[in-house]
Amino acid sequence: MKQYRAPLLLAFAMIGIALLSVFEYVPEEVAQYSPFLLLALFPHAWLRSERSCNLLKRKAA
């Protein structure tokens, strides 16, 4: 079974920052780069896990 908790939390964090920016609690410049920052800080939320098939390592699934 796939894990959906981490990607959903990442998406909710991005939406939350966007909403805070709309109501001017977060500066526009911060909100503009925050999705990239969140993706860089939490790569396990959007990258493949070790158990999936990896084409670069040529291992069987």
C-alpha cells in the first residue's frame, strides 16, 4: 500500500503558504519560492522510495 500522508502534508503546506500570502501574512517573495524550498527540504515526500524499481541501479522490483 502506498503512503499518501507525506505528499498530502507537503501539498497542504504549499496551499497554506499560498493562502497566507493572499491575506498578506507572508510576504509575496517568500511565498513565491516556498514550494521549491519545501520540495528541497522534504524530498522523501515526492521522490521514490527504496522499495520501488529504480532504473539507474538496474535492480529488479
